[in-house]
Amino acid sequence: PVALGPSSSPVSAPSTPSGFTPTPSPK
């Protein structure tokens, strides 16, 4: 899943497309 919400898992960071940074995890 790609950044479902503020509570999305930190593992979602690498799953996101380039140029897009998930708000939940600074990783």
C-alpha cells in the first residue's frame, strides 16, 4: 500500500514512488 494515512507502516517508505515521501515515516 502507498501511504494509506498518518498511521501507515514505516515499511511503506521504500514502497512509494520516487519523488514521493510518505508523511508517517522519515525512515
